[in-house]
Amino acid sequence: MRSRALPVLSLAAAALGAFALSGCAAPGSVTVGYEESSVAVENGTELTVDFGEVNMSVGSDWVIISDPDPSVLSTGEKVTEYAGESDSVGGPNDLAYRFTATGTGQTKIQFEYQFRGAVPDDPTEQKTALIDVTVE
């Protein structure tokens, strides 16, 4: 006669293993808009700063003008995805910068809007974004 205890113990061990692993899961990702003034993330988290649609084909862009402390946050990676109609030339892109939290502490990232590689002359079009990042 076969014991029923073995399947029950196997199921309990599997459930315990899944529970233990869930506590060890890698940190996820956090996305904030560039209008946010601060964000807190866990070490190892991927932080994305979203700028929405930017028409880079006419020269609109956001650039990093003050890099974060590399002991707290990695150098930003610019990520773009074409958002225009298929088979069309030019058009908007979804723009974001992606960072990885590399250590605990605080740092700042500063961005600046540029048109054709320069700050616009019109003061109403001059924009900056400053985000305080805390990594816990």
C-alpha cells in the first residue's frame, strides 16, 4: 500500500519553495513622467523617465544635462519608438530614458528640451526637468 504522505509533502515543499523565491524576486521597473520632481526605487530597479511623444524628425529632443551619481544610478540609456503612421517618413517618437538603480543613496537627473541641438530662443519653449531619485 502506497503512502499518501509523499504527495502531500511534495506539494508542501513546492509551495514553500515558490513562497521563498517570491521574496527573492528581482526588483521590477518604475516609470515616471518627466514632470515628476522625485521618485524612490529599490536597489536593482529599472527606472524609466517618460517624455511622451517628441517629434525628433523636426529637431525636438530632450537631453540629459546633469548625469546621476553612478554609484546610485546607471548612465541613462535613450529609448525611442516610432509612433507615426507605418510607411511614413518623419513623425513623432515615444521618448524615454532608462536607468538602473546601482546602489543606495540619493542623486539627481536633469534634462533639457532642445530644438535642433540648442535651447530654443523663445523663453516659453525653454523647458528643463529635474528629478530627485532615492534608491533604498
